[in-house]
Amino acid sequence: MVFILNILFITHRDNFQGSSRSLMSLLEGLQELGVVPFVVNPRESLFTEALRSKGIQCAILPVPWWNSGKVIARLHNYQIRIVKSFYMNEKHV
């Protein structure tokens, strides 16, 4: 059985330094494991260029500090299902 896991990442930083570089490393590692990442970034930047060069989908949406429901509501335009929780019982571990 093939299990594809899509994960949404929302960042409020538009530069490509410190935390954004760490996030890029995480995304690349997850891709190697078959995870499909999708990133929301507040504006076009070196970070979004790097994402696209690695084949990582991203959307440009305003991201208010500490995030708000407005951003999540706009994501429905991208047809992303947001998983709020994931539960595995002992049979699946």
C-alpha cells in the first residue's frame, strides 16, 4: 500500500536566511521520504525561487503574524485538504 502524505507549511518569513534555510532542508528531506510539501509564503522572494527550483509547490498569500483563519480560508482555492490530526492505533505502528 502506498501512502502519500501532503503537508502544508505556512511561513511568515520571506527572506532566505536562517529559519527559511532550515525549512528548505526539512522540505528536501521530507520529499526524499515521499512527502508532498506545499508552502504558503507572504511574497515572492529568493525563498520561493528556491522552492520552485526544487519542485516544491508554493502559494503567495498574506500571512499575518501568528496566523489567522483568513489564510486558511483562502487555501480552499488551492484545493488542499488540511489534516487536523492523525491517529494510528497499535495495529498500524
